[in-house]
Amino acid sequence: MKWALALIFAMSSAAQAQEKTTTTTTTVLQGTSTTESTPKIENEAEEAPVLSQVATVTEVKKEYPQFEFTSYGYISFAQGETFKTVQNLEPIVRRSMDLAEFAFEGEYKLTDSSKIEFEVEIEHGGVGTTIEFDPFEEFGEFEQEIEKGGEVVLHEIYYKKDFKKTDTSVRFGKFPLFISLGSVLTKPHKYPTILASDLEGRMIPLGWAETGAGVEQKYKGFTGRVSLVNGLNSEFFRTYSWVGGGYQRHFESMNADNLATLFSLEFGSVSKGAGIAVSQYSGDTTDNRYKVDKLKVPAVVRITSVMGNYKWKGLGIAAEYIEGSLDNSDKVSAANATLGGLAKPKAFAPLGHKARLESVQLSYDWETPGLVFFLKAEHVNTFADVQGSIVKNPRYDVSRRSGGFMWMWDTAAFMKVQYARDKTELEGLPETYQANVAFGFDLSAFEK
């Protein structure tokens, strides 16, 4: 975070040194008048206005840097059925309250074609935690410093430069990956559900953002993106989140021995409810491991996604399909099973070779009272295919059906209500329910 703040300060100082001044000259005309006690002489010529004063006023207009901000946050209440352990088949009912998230997004405009954007998230009301790896312990140990009740995260910070003549832009820093609805629809008022996707977090990082460089090109309604970003760390791949746990946010720094590429092509605008897009992510994860001797083979992650979001006269449809593969998933599982310290996955080491997610949502926006009703169906299977001795686990083949509404009032304040039922393919495991209510605000709703 220190380098990020230093970058903001340095760029702002440079922009301030280039302040422009404009000088305007204001001419004041003052007419003369006289009051006489004697009658005016007929045909007396009118007195012409006399230029009595000329004033020069110099205005200093500060153009850059300009700062803009927006913010959103919400608190949620939940009641649902869960299980004591993954071996248990008898559901129990639990209730919870969560100060889920507060986000502050800022934007420094340095010129009319360049800016710095950042987002700070306070999740679950906490302050954060860090993990360190000590290679000088006997077997190499992970050490955790407890500093949190929740988390404070600099979720994104990047510099963006636009080249208007060619409709090209470049960005450097940490920015969201254009790969799923969860990473594209980042503002709460843009989706009626509690989360943009309930099941993405069981397969890929939720709200995925990485550090690197990217180029964006627009042409006749199409937008192409190419990015080179930091790769994942396969030491933190787990059964319950597939490659999602490999998102390197646990440590103070990120291992960058393996980088990843992301290509995407968008027609229209998915974020604005009028577009479709395809994306392809690929990157090895072996060299980003801390214990480099545990795995000697490539562990390449490949993810392909197709998504769309379209609204027409109050009717809306949002859908996505994500398919991924992990090379040598059986060998990654074996290497992770023998990890020590905090990284030890225990029973959650087995990983599928292929994973799939499908999601479709239908909605209707009743604008007058600010109500949006929705029905949603999702499915994720992180054991769609396996390698070696890994056995498919039907407990992680999950289907979810949900419905509810979002009520927007005072433009930026909202309430969301969602009821969902989950069913897995594990024989004998009963269907469970989840009921959620969220209250929050989203200042970006004023930008409509």
C-alpha cells in the first residue's frame, strides 16, 4: 500500500506543477448622468457614454489534478441451513449478521486523457492480516500475523492513459480482470442479487483483480483487451474453491515467477446492460509456490468464459458460462496434501482437472417504485473431470435456484431480498435453503 500511496502523491505533484492559468480582461463602461434644477434645453444632444474605468482581472483556474469519488457499502442478514462438517448429512439452521463491505473509489484526473483510479475495501469491519513464509525453518513454515477482525484491502490501483485519436488505452497497476460477471458488474445497483454471482467463488477468485499491464482497443462497437498480469499460486488451491484460493492476497508481496495472459473481446457494454463478451485466461502456477521443491511439473490454469448482460424496456437477462482446466491436478493435489503450517489443506487437497459454471438470470425493472424482481439459476461443478487417482466428489456439483427483489429508494439507497435453494449430486444429502436480506447504498447510482 505504501508504494501505491507514493505513486498517487508523485503523479499528483507532477500534475500540480503543470497548472494552467487564464487571463481575462474585463471592460467596464460607466455612463454619466446629471441632475439639474432647471428645465432641459430642447434638442439637447444626449451625452455619449464615457469610458471611465478599465479593469484587468486575472483568474487562476486550477484544471488538474481533479479528484472524483464514489462509494458503496451494505450490511447483510442471513438465515439458512448448513452442516456441521462435510461428512455430516443432517442440516442445521444458523443465523448471521455481517457488515459485509464498504468501498471507497477515487479517481485522480491528471489530464484530459490520463488518470489514476483506486478502490479501498473494508470487508467485515476489520483491519487485515498477513502471512509470511520462512524458508529457514526445518521444513519451511507459513507464519501468520493476526491483525484483523475482517480485512482492509487496496482492491485496485492503476494508471490509465487514453489515446483518443486511435481509441486505444493502456493501464498499469492492479486492475479488475475482464473475465466474469462478478468482476465486471462491481457496483451493487447493477445487479439485484446479494452478489453478482453466488457460485463464482467456488471456482475462481471472487472480484478478481491482478497486478500487471493491459492494452484496450475500441473499434466500431467492439472492445478488445490484452493483459499480462501476475499468476496464481497453486499452494492455495482447495477442493471447495478450486483455483480461487490461489489469488495472491495473503502475503505482503506476490510471487511473480509465473505470469498470466488474459484476452477478451466485447461487443457493446456488459457493464451497462447492453453487451456480450468472450475471455481467455492462461497462466502457469508452479513457480509461484513458496515451497518450490514440492511440485516439479507445470500446473497451468486455463479459463474460458462467455458472458452477456442485456436490458430492454425493463426486461433484463444476464448469463455466463465459465470453463476451466488445471494441468496435472492430481500431482498438485498430492503436493498440497503434504504441506505444513497454515497452508495445510487436510481433507480439501483433492482437485478436479476441469471445472464448469453456468448461470442465467431473468429480471424485470419496475422503475416507478424502484423495484427489480429476479429469478436466477446457477450450477457449478469443480470435479467435471479428474486425473490420476483423484475421485470425483459429487458434493461439489452444486445447483442453486433463487429469486427475490431489489428496492432502490432515495436514488442510492437499496434493500435486497433473496431466497435460494441448493442441491448437490451427493446421494443422501438433503436440499438446503438460504434467506438473505441486505441494506446498503451505492453512490454511483447518481451517475445514471
